Amino acid sequence: MEIERPKSKQPMPENAKCVFKGELFEVYQWEQEMFDGTKKIFEKVKRPDTVVIFPILPDGEVLLLEQEQPGKLPVISAPGGMVDKGENILEAAKRELLEETGYEAENFSLLYTKQPISKMEWAIYFFIAKGLRKIKDAEPDSGEKLKSFTATFDEFIDIVLKDNYYDPEIAPKFIEAKYDPKKKEELKELFKPLEK
């Protein structure tokens, strides 16, 4: 599967220099010419890209997580996480699904990609995973408490639109589905389980 990285609304120029490198974030700076000819220092943050997976069980329900991490309020989320260095996007999606749920999927399809913040070099890839098969217990990272639960498609739309849903970048797709019957049917078709 060829996956194109979404473009940033503020591309980082080639002459940008890394001025800080932390565990997760890097900060880049460059000199930018203004419209009046003066120059200013611009900055942009960079972090590893993220994958989010919507696993569809054979009965059509969506597998979701109640998630807790140190120092954060509990949230509802889909399985997902950071793309590791040297890992391609699909490999990351498969790994995160297996780690956080114990499931493998026969089929992954890319639903949506986005770089949500212009001042951050960071892409999110949203997948739908079908043909699930439980092969082991979940093995979350040491900084995660995860409890899985399922939701029907209609319940899932409502969950995504709540304040405690973790990935608000996908919300526009579900707002359309909530209020436009045609868009809802189109999205529902994408979330149908694989036929046996």
C-alpha cells in the first residue's frame, strides 16, 4: 500500500536548523523574509507521525479504548500511537493494533490523513482495520492503562464528537455523518465488516 504523506500548511524550508532536540520534540528555526523586506526568525516543532486505527469486529462493532496515561485525564480513543524510526506507516498501524488490542487484521484501508497544526511537522494517518483475529492479550506500553470496549457505528459517531475523545482531528468526517444522511451512509459503508 503506497501512502502519501499529507502536506503541511507551513512547509519547513530546507535551510531550517534544529536548535533543540528532546525525547519527543525537535524545534527548528529559519530566517524568513517579511512582505516589507525585513527578516524575522520563524520556528516550527517536529515530532514523529502518528497512526490511528478503527478496528471493525466481525459483528460490525468498532473496538475502542478507555485510555489513561500518567499526568493526563482519562480519554476514549481508538488504538494507535507513534510511528517508530525506520518503520513505515502501515507497519506502525499493524504494530499498534496488535500491542494495544491483541488483534491482527486481514485488511487495512486508509481513511484520512492530515497535518493538523501548521506550526508542527506532524502527520496523522487514520486507518480502518477489518478481518480481525485475536491472537494474544494486549501489551500496552508501561505508560498506558487500556481497557477495550465496543460500540455500534451510531454510538461511535457520538463518541467521536464528545470532548473526551482523544483524536479530534477526525471529527469533521463524523460531524458530516451526524448531520448529512448521505455522508453517514458513505461512512457507514466504509465501516462495514468484511464479508465472509
